[in-house]
Amino acid sequence: MIKRIISFLLLANLSVNTYAVLDITITQGIEEALPIAIVPFQWQGQPNDLPVTMHLTIANDLARSGRFRTMDAGDMPQTPSQFNQINFADWRLLGMENIVIGNIRQTGTGQYDIEFRLINVYSGEQVSGFRIPASRDQLRRTAHRISDIVFEKLTGVRGAFDTRIAYITVKPTPDGDKVHTLQVADADGFNPQILLESNEPLMSPAWSPDGKMIAYVSFESRNSAIYIQDILTGARQMVASNPGINSAPSWSPDGTRLALTLSKEGDPEVFILNLATRNLIRITNNRAIDTEPTWSPDGSSLLFTSDRGGSPQIYQVSSSGGTARRMTFEGNYNSRARYSPDGSSITMVHNNGGGFRIATLDLANRFVHVLTTARLDESPSFSPNGSMIIYATTRGRGTELAAVSSDGRVHQRLGLQDGDVREPEWGPFPPQ
């Protein structure tokens, strides 16, 4: 039974290695990508005194979204840092629609003011501009915040560059064992942080709504158990360690409950755990495998995967229990559903005979849109603005992370230099 469940959840037993930084490459972008120039920010201090090259971080953020075509600094006709230094005619001749200029000023030991302006070249007007104070270790995050502002002003969609991702890696040891790690990193792959290392498998990382904690499954006691860990302090607590299977934690939108899969009463079923009272409520009751629950954005219902109809499909049930309703009918396999942030669609692993691929299901018209083409894709997770979906994919050299836009037009490969990684989960927006 346990082997059957693990196969049902993972599709395959994948061996992975760990690395430092994700190398994000656009493999397919939007043809009508907006041209933009991020001019090197003026800095009055020592050339090597800043740990972050602000304009490059912003340019890389916008470029990897696939929605912008950024200009190399060497091709810029000038490098203005003030509005009155801009020769708009030069930029118009190059077909540049928008430029970003900025200044960095040190205000104290390890303290800085970053000032930037987003300017429309054709109107000659400022679209946006802010002065942001930051400490030395906040400079990269400040660059991501600027990228978010520019992205939202020019696309109308809130940017998600100042967010984080969680993922699982496994590193082979010289004696033939494996070290499993749970890691978090910035959305661009920088600042990786190992939250936990274990000689036993780790699975199913899930962010709390406030981004401060992660729930996950650990086999460190030779049986599955669900833990919640504080990202900042590392403190953790076990919340489920019943006989049999304890898996697939998912936070309620208000952060007070976990939906999870337990087999303590026989077959794997979906339960809801109240984190304050530790009260358990059984949600499903079927002889099939019911697993991989996920909450709707308003908390009123859950999606889950079940093979009660003969093959794995997505079902919906009220978060207070009741009769489950089948949601997917196209394809012989649909699993691991996740709602879009606005609740209008879901992403899932879909197989219609050509392989396990990432797809979306529009909940209004029931249209299934297959977004990827590999043979084995898994673990899709929406970005908090709904524009991208991160997932794990198996290719010739192993398993790596990838991302695709929710409309399928932008594809990214999030490669690592030396191995594989799986089970990505995109974190929430940071508090404003």
C-alpha cells in the first residue's frame, strides 16, 4: 500500500543533487516583448563597494519574465542618472519605449538611499519613481522591489520578483547514501538557504500564507510525519505522526488549518487539522486513494486527487465535508491541482497518452490548456500573481526546475550547475 501511495504521489522515484544558484534561461518569450533600458545607476562610492549591481538585477528580472526586451548597457546612447540629462531623441531613434534611471547614495555605515525613475521615452514623462532606503543586505531585495514596480506599471499585473521558492534536493554521498535537503531561495535563485538536511526523504513543502513557515513531510523517523518549521529561527514542530501515511500538507488561506492526507483509519483520506486545537476533521470517506488536497483562495472548498473513478482525477469538496464533485474529465490522468490566486483556474499534472505534462483548467469553460511538452513534468505551483507556473521536469540529464507562463507563451529553464531538484513551491507575496 505504501509503495502504491508513493508512486501515486510522485510519479517516479527521482534522484537529485543539490546546488547553490539557479541559472534562469528564457527558452521561449513573447514576440511583442516591450523594449526597455535599465541604465546603470549612478554610485558615488568606490566601484567595488556595492555587493549588488542594481541595474543588472532589475534588467535580469524583467528579461526573465519573457515580457520585456532589455538593452545591453554597451548599446545605450547615454547613461543619464537625472531626468534633465535624458536626450529623448536618441532613445526614440533606437525604438526604446521606456527607460529606468537611478542613483545610489550612502547615508551611513551600511545604509543607502536608492532613487529610481521609470520614464516613457515617447511622452517624455515620468511614469513612476520612488526613493527607497535600504541596508547593505537589503540591496538585492530592493532591486526586486523596483522590478516589481516597473513590471506592474507597464503590464498592469503585480510583479512577483520579490518572492521566494521552496524545493527539495538530494545529494549522493561518497558512501552511496543520500542527503536530502529542504531549501528556499529568492525567485531568481539567489540567496539559497538550507532549512533542513536529512538522510531520509523530505517531501511536499508548503508555504504558510504569511511566508514565515513551511510545512513538509519528513521520513527521518522511518515513517512519514508532517512538520511545520519557522524559516527565520529554524524552530519546528511535528503536527502529524500517525500510523501509516501522513502526507501532502496544505495551508488554509487564513493560516489556521492544514489540509493533509492520513491513512490512520485505513484508506488514505483527506483531513483538516486545526493548528490551535489539534482537532482533526475527516473530509473524505472513500475506499480509493484520496490525496494532495489544496484550498480554494476563499477557503470554502478543497481540490484533491482521487482514483475513485478508476484513474487519478481531480475532485472538489467543501472544506466542511460532504459529497465530492469530479472536476476533470479530459485525459486519463490528472493530479496535484493548485488554484490560481484569483480562483479562476487550476494547474495540474495532465496525461492524455503523450506524457505527464503541466496543464491548466479554466473553471468557467472547462477548457484544458496543455502548457508543456516533456515526457515527465510534475509539481506545478502558481506564482502569487498568477502569471507564471513553476514545476519540475525530467530531461536527458535528469530533473530540473522550469517555469511557464499561465498562457503558455513564456518558457523558462531554471537550471542548476550540477544536478537535479524537484517539488518546487512558489511562496506568497511578502507583507507590504
